[in-house]
Amino acid sequence: MGQLEYVKALTIAGSDSGGGAGIQADIKTMSALGVYAASAVTAVTVQNTLGVSDVHAVPPAVVEAQIRSVMDDIRPTAIKIGMVYDADSMRAIVQAFSHYAPLPIVLDTVMVSSSGSAFMQAGAFECLRDTLLPIATLVTPNLPEAARLAGMDVRCLADMDAAARRIAEYNPGWLLIKGGHLNRTRIEDRLYKNGELVAVFGGMRVETTNTHGTGCTLSAAIAAYLAMGHGVPEAVERARDYVQQAIAQGACVITGRGFGPVNHLFAPVPLQAKASGAPMCTQRLQYRTKS
């Protein structure tokens, strides 16, 4: 057997001091699914389950340096981009990836926290739309984010389809519009390519307030499955199933006094490895213990 290497992904996102969302949620998710998680921090947020009280952006040059350090050495096979606070950091991310062969990129268009705090500096939206959106393999907005990207109200399934066609003007690739903000018992997420509906994913809503970080968790899980070699539709389906179970498994657990986290580690698997340059090995590694 040749030399082994872990299946690896890189998350580029903000830090959540409460641990339920952001880069902490991404690392937990990727690790729980058996993928080695590297990270590049774009901002430090001061937050807990009750909300966000401050955001401190990491200098753009440091954001780019983190990415290039990981890419030059660890060489992940999929990327997740989450919260990027300012336009200069967005441009730094695009500049960083211009030095490397294209990889699958999942862009979670984080704009506002669930408690209403801005996760994007004023004036940065146009930069996100014009620079990050075009390099993404898959974009995963919720309804308010899809509405902003499309420049229209999104209040029903038909609006989601219309918004997808508008967003395709900026990125004709894959788009997953999440329907969790619709006031429905059954949640419906819709997957598009070049503005055309490809698949519909449904599931029953879990009655719980422990939903902090679900968007981060979903996009990180998709990136993990892309790193394993799955195509976009299968990666989305598997990631949605993981998130649904993580919500259900943590639905009754109290963490803090506000919106609690999901149970990322309800069924962790060992880190997956493959022979260098070969498809992923699905067998578990056997470790020797010292006698």
C-alpha cells in the first residue's frame, strides 16, 4: 500500500466564541464526518447563544497568508467559505486562490446573524456578489440572503425559482436555496444549476431552539463530502441528512440561555485516508498501540 494521506478540507470563516457556529462549527462538522479540517480565520466575533456583541476583522493580508500556507502544504481538496466581514478580505481570498488549480468551493453567503447582527461590513455586499460568487462551485443562501442576491422578495417556492434565475447571472453554477425561513412544517431546500431546478430536498422541521450554526454546519458538511469525491447533488443530500440528525440529536439539550448549538458529534467517524493520488479509502485505519 502506498503512502496515505487524510481527506482534507479548508474552512475560511469567522470565529464564534460560543462554539456553535462559524469556524468552530465547521471544524466540528468536518471532523465528525472523517475529514481533516484546516482553517483560515477571517474575523473574531464576540458572541454566545444570546447574540453577537462585537466583530473584529482579521487583516486581509493575514487572511490571504493563512490560505496560502494551508494550500502550499496541507493541500485540501475542497473549500468552504463562510463569514467574510469586509471587501478587502474578499478580494484577498480571490487573490489567494488565483495561485492554485481550481477546487470545489462552497460559499455560504453569511450576511446577518440569527440574532440580527451584521456579519458583513457596510458596502461589502457588492464585492461578495462580484468577486466571491463567481469563483464558487456551490452557493448556499437562506431566503433573506437569496433575496438580497437576487434583488427581490423571496416568500414562496415560486419566488425561490425566480431568484435562482437572477442569481445565475453572477454564477451559472450550482445554487442551493434553503427554505427554512418559510413558515412551513416541512422544510424544502431547492438545488439549481444555471438557474434551472435540479433537485428538491424535503424534511420535517424539528421543534427546537437549538438551531444556532445550522447554515455553517450544512455548508461545511457539503464541503466535507465534496472533499471525499462526491458530486454536488449527492454531497448536498448527505450533508442535509447529517444536519437533520445533528439537530434532532441535540434538540433537548440546554447550552446557554438562547439559541443553542446542534449536536455535531452525534456519530463521529474516524478520519478517512487514501493512498496519495488515489480515490478515498473507506476502510478504517488500524493503529498500533504501545505495549
